[in-house]
Amino acid sequence: MTTQHKSKSLSWKKKFRDKLIEIIGATGVISSDDELIAYECDALTGYRIKPIFVVLPKTTEEVSAVIKECHHENIPFVPRGAGTGLSGGALPTDEGIVISLSRMTKILDVDIPNQRVVVEPGVVNISVTNAVSSSGYYYAPDPSSQIVCTIGGNVAENSGGVHCLKYGVTTNHVLGLEMVLPDGEIIEVGGKTLDHPGYDLTGLVVGSEGLLGIVTKVTLKIIKKPEAVKTLLASFDHIEDAGDSVSGITARGVIPAGMEIMDSFCIRAVEEAVGAGYPIDAGAILLVELDGPTAEVQAQLPIVEEVLKENNAIQIKVAKDAKERELFWKGRKSAFPAMGRISPDYYVQDGVIPRSKLAEVLREIEELSKKYGLRVANVFHAGDGNLHPLVLYDSSKEGDLDKTLELAGEILQVCVDKGGSITGEHGVGHDKKRFLSLMFDENDLDTMNLLRCAFDTKGLCNPGKLFPTPRTCVEPGMKPFKEHPVQKAGLGEMY
Amino acid sequence: MLKKKIVNNLLRIVGEKNALTEEAKLKSFSVENVQPGIVLFPNEIEQVSEIMKLASKESISVIPWGSGTKSALGNLPESVDVVISTKNLDLIIEHGASDLVATTQCGITLKKFQSALNKERQFLAIDPPHVGRKATVGGIIATNDSGPERFRYGTLREFLIGLKVVRADGSIFKGGSKVVKNVAGYDLPKLYVGSLGTLGIIVEATFRLYPVPEYSETYIVGFSTLEDAHNTVSTLLKSDLVITSLEILNPELVGSLTKRNDLDLIDDLYTLAIGIKNVEKAVKDQISTLKMICNQNGGKGKLIIGAQEEQLWEDIRDFPWELFKAERVVCKASVVVTQIPQVLTTLKRLSDEYGIKTYISARAGNGILIISIKGKLSSIIDSLNSLRSFVSSIGGHLILQEAPPEIKARVQVWGDFGSGLGIMKKIKLNFDPNNLLNPGRYI
């Protein structure tokens, strides 16, 4: 962020490209305009910047050599996985390169007895579960994009999914990393064993949105598939009742694997798209998945049913087999793409609130929707209070997008006012950096910057993301304490 | 010695009532036998900030202190000027029972915090040692302490979702949030779990909580060989059982536990302690399955419940500190779970070779071994060094949790920090440029 990147000359670009080719070969460097277009944005397509080059390294050493070159030339670089991110975290930087990890796709070690899998960052999320499911294990974090998104991207964003209420998010399943620091040094942190001496760098890097370096190897924890699973689908006339059911269930001491709510817009769109068996005329549905030892699930099922009935559920269906369960979940996971059927465009918001405030926040969103004259569809990870309001708009209508962004921003303000967060799983990236100050004051942001500066003094690694305003790094010890004249004269103390 | 002027300024911040300066009283706040110049008991977070601003200006060292139960962890200190006790910062700020989260000031003891949470049938899912000796929430965060139930729930990094810290320069910041799911900004709470007070004084924390399980039983079962015990563990880990705690106790430890608890176990056997907490029927169903698995591997066991069960787990958590009142040597080895038998065998060999006695409780599902060693100083030093080189050779780590200064002078406390050490040092430098906080003890 500190470095000013003046437009580079053609001859410099040619020389730099030659160096990159020398490191990873001609097939690993993309430089033609028509191919670079594919890397102009991630899944947040509203912002586009063309990188000068894209490189596709195959090894850690290649990543390191490329970064050393960037460090030497003061060229910013942006890591990229599958480009499914929704906050613009992989948006290229002006006059910078993109380092795509899509060719680092090896599963390096499957260690079933120790419940560990070591992968390269380009491995697709679902492939981890596929590699271990025959032994009865799975990798728990399951973002909706899990059939395409990569582990490297999940690490950067600390991705969640529909089962994180009980099992946690990516950070709870990553035990170690190999990474290339912004000056090209390769380090290993954490690993297959627990309680390493030293600060928890693994925990810091997970969710750091690619600002602290590029992860080249990830050690994951896999877990045993549960003995029993029961999935309930409850429908309600009013979405507030679905919301109250959620806190009602946890208040009874039941922690389901996941709890998901969809409103009537989503139900209709999803039914049209995939036919998941949702009641089309319901005001809202709530999906509840219980898992664990058979006796535990059997004990919890009637408690959940009771809570649902107390909260005016019209109908409760329990999936009768694995096939029906998958269908219930397929509906949920296709909620975003299905929106295309009821609106030409949609903007996905990602905010978090305490789950006890679901009903009141939904009412406020409804009011905002009226105020702006834009429809808002609601689908969310209700169990952990993670809302995904979808603002429906038409980009061909003048001013619709601006109004949409304003409305989406107001929703975040509501979340923060209720003691929540501006992002639960999509990240701050480029899209939300101006909202970070809603949650954090200058001291908080300065502290985050101290951390970033420990990794990246030059500010070359995914610059321009996360922080609301550019922050520079000050070398410690550069500002010696100076006494105020009043203190010098012994007239007073200033602490 | 602290300059008179500095002492006076410190006293002005907290008030004379909230400070100790008399020689006799300072002794119990010594760090590795080094006595501080003053102990402060701030009542407000602002006071902690004022103290740190003064400390930065005067370049005096500061030791954050909860109840001092783990003050033996770390290298010998470089300097001990001021101890800041968080004892008076013990307010529970908020317990959002329906959101399963709670925020508290960090000087509160875990015991007091848990009993407040228990009123709503919830708890912080951590079972470290020293709870009876007033271990504080802040101290447990700073040392990343844990116990047998980490097998089911994990360690504090999984539950600490937000915190407030006073940095070395006195600035107060917060990280994380008060909701369970949040990815806004860096995950600063992770940095502070296990940071040993070197990056700031943790004054407030927000945790994710769990409902208190309805029912609990423990099966304790001895095996005639280590191999049988380990095979049982492997089968249990592959099974569908959801176990809360799973410990392998070595024969020496079994001997001393059975005497304390009237357990009537066979002293010279490797023994598993297996705890299950759940709804009653799920506990009973699973206990009967695990009994069968244990029997198939030749295990002879008994079921314990109620007060005796609680006492057993407390004794397992606290054994190094309960069995030996002084001159304790405690270390923690971490390896992958399949290598636990190798470590146990190595410890047996070292015991025979050096004439030491080792007491071990291994978190069988996590690969963590808590080891307490009795013997001649020189034998302990030699055996610790060989144990470390063995554990390192199989990709693990050995940390010295507690030992007399004579041993620390000859055995590294932390071992190899790995290739991340450079970054850790830069973080420490950026957060505490004058090296005021717990200097020398860690990073």
C-alpha cells in the first residue's frame, strides 16, 4: 500500500515477463489481454482490474521465486484460488500480478489413523472428503461452493458452510501451513501435531485474506462421520417464527449440526430451479440437521419437534432417507444461483447477528426493503446468526445498483448495532473495507496493521484490501519518546 | 530496584490500597525466585493502560499475573519490575444465554465464571488444571492451558471469539467480536491464546459456550500390556463413539491415583480412563459398546460415576501439582496419536536407564502427554534431553512446563520454535518494541 506503482514501461514489462518465464516456464505465465480477462475479478464481478500478468506456479519453490522477484521489483501480487470469493479478495491490483494456485492440486498425505490430510492449496474442498470418505471420515467445512472452491481460498477467507454451528469453520480444522512470506521466504507453521511452541501463526493466517503471504501447503483435520443423522424441514407462515425456533432449540441445550432458514422468495426460486420438495406457499422454512450417536439424535429429535410446534410450525418433515436429505440440502445450496429465476441481478450480503435477535433484525430488513423499493430475499445460516440477505435488482435500471449497495450497507449497520459483524464468512476483501470501521476503531485497526507489518513491510501482498484506509509500516524504535516542554520543566507528567 | 519516583507514580494510578510494596509480601509474587519491586491490583482497565504508558516511558518490565498458578512456565525472566495482578478485574460483563456466548473481565477465576454460567446450564468447554487453585480466565488464555476434555471440545482457540487487550504502549484495542461467526479483520484472539503475556495484558474476553451435558459416566480399565491398551485406543478412535475424555495413564500414575481415590485398580497396568458425557441413554449405550471393545482387548475395568468420577478427573488434571508439592518437573510432549506408545516406551526405558520415576497421563486422542518426573537432578536433565531428541526425531515437540531454575539452565524450556520464529520475533517487536512484557520468558 505504501509503494507507489508508476506505470511500467513496455521494455520493463518484457524483461519482467522473461524473468517469470525463466522461473516457471512459458506455459505458466499468462500475458495476452484476452486470457487476462478471466482474472479481472472473482465472483464479485462488479469490480474489475486487469493484472499485468498471471502466473501459475506448480511448486512452493516457484511461488517463492516469483515473490522474491516481485519483492525485488516492488510489484504487488494477489493470490487467487478458484475465484469464487464474494468480497473481491482476489481482485487484482493495478500494475500488479496475480499468482494463481490452480496448478497446485496434489493431495500430499492421507493419514487416516491420525486423522490428518495434507494438501496443496489448489485442491478443491470436496476432494478432501472424497479422499477419505471410504474410511468413514470427512472434512467438515462445507461452503456452498465446495465443488469448485479450493482449500487455499478457504484458508484465506476462513470459509464457513452450513454445518459450522456444531463443527466450526475452516480455522477449527486447519492445523498447519507451509507458506511463502511476502519477501519470498518459505516457512512452516503448526503441523500434524498439536500445541506447537510459539504464537499461533496458523490461526492468524487463516482468514487473513491473502495479506500475510501465500499458503502453499495445508494440514487439515478430518473427522469421523456421525453414526446417525436426522434432517428436519419445518415450514412456517411467518419467518419470525422460524427465527424464534432457532434460539428456542439451542436454549433447550441442543446444538444441531446446522440450522438454515429461507424465506418465501428463496423457497419459490429454489423449487423452480431444483425441486427440493419445499412447501411452495410457506412464508419460511427452517432446515435442522441433528447428528451424533443414535441415542443422542433420538433424544434430541422430539425436543426439536416440540420447539418447532411451540413456534407455530405448519408442517414438519423428517427426511426419510439419505436421498431426501440430500435433496433438502441441495435446495439450500442452490439458493444463490436460483435467484436468477426471479430477478435479473442480485447482491449477496453477509452479516452476522446474535441469533436471539433474528426476528427483530428480519423486521428491520423488511422495513429497509420497503424504504428502498427493492426486494430482499433472505437465506441464512440461522444457527450462528449469519445472514445472507439477497438484494434483488436490475442492473439495466439506472440507479438500481447504487440503491442496492446503499441498502446492503444499511443492513450491515443494523448487524453491527445488534452486536454482530459485517462479515461471517465472505471476508472484507475489497467490497467491505469501508465498513470495517463500523466494528473497529483506530486502535483496533492500528493493532491489525502492526501484525500485517510483521509479515509484509513493503505492503506488496494483496494490497488495498481489508483496511478501510491505506496504512504504512513504521519500523519499531523509529519514534523515540520526546518529553513535552512542560514535562522537561518538571511541571507535569504526561502518560 | 524501582526508582522512588516511579513507585510513587504507579501508586498514584492504582491508589495505595491496591498495591503491595513491602518486601515480605512481594515474595509470593516472585517469578522463578526473582522478586518484583511492586505488585499492582488495578480496578479498571484504564488503570492498566495508565500503568503501561508509564512502563513504556520509564522502560520498566511488567509481568501480567492472574493467580500465579502457571508462573513457572517460561524461560528464566530477564527482568521483573512490576507485577500487574488482574485479580480486581473480575466482572462478568454479559452472559447471552440464548446466544451461547459470554463476555467477562479476565481476572475472574475459572471456577467463579463456570458457576455463573452453570446457572443457565451452560459452560466454557475447558477443563485445565489449577481450577481449585484459582486459575484465572486470563491466565488460562495466556498459557493456552487445557485438560482431558480437549478431546471432545478442543482448546481455547476454538472458543475465544473476542478480546480486549492493553498493549505495551498502553493503547487499548479489541479483536474479534461477540458473535460466534465472524471473519472481519485479522483473527487477533488467536494471537493471544498461548502468548504468555508477551503481547499485551488480556483484560476482557468473549467466549462461545456449550450446554452442560445431562449425564456422565467414566470407565476405567487396565490392560496387561501397553500394546493392548493402544489397540483399544485405535479401535475406539475408529468407532462411532463420541467420547469426551480419553486418557492413557502409566502404571506409576495409576498406583498413586488408586491410593488417593480408593479406586482399587491394579497398580502396575497401563490404564485407560474413558469419560462420556451426553444424554443419559446415549451415555449408557456408548459405555456398553466401549466395555465390549475393552473386553475384546483383554481389559479389566470398572465404571465410576458421581463424586468419585469428578474426583478422578480432577486428580488426572492436577496430578503433577498434587502429587509433588515442591521441586516439580513437569513437561508436555506432543506427537501424532499413533506415536504415543513409542513415547511411553521411551519414557519407560529412560526411567530404567537413569533411575528416575515418571508419572504420565496421555491425551490418547490428541497426542499430548503430560509427564511428571522424580529423581536426581542430573538424571532428570539427561533424561529430558534424550526425551526431547527422541520426540523431535519423530516430528513432535517437548515443552518444559515447570522445573527448578537449575534444570532450566541446562534444558531448553520451549525447544525448537521452527521456521516461523522470525515472524514471531517481528510480531513481538511490533507489539512490544521495548520488550517490557514478560521479557525473556518466551518469544
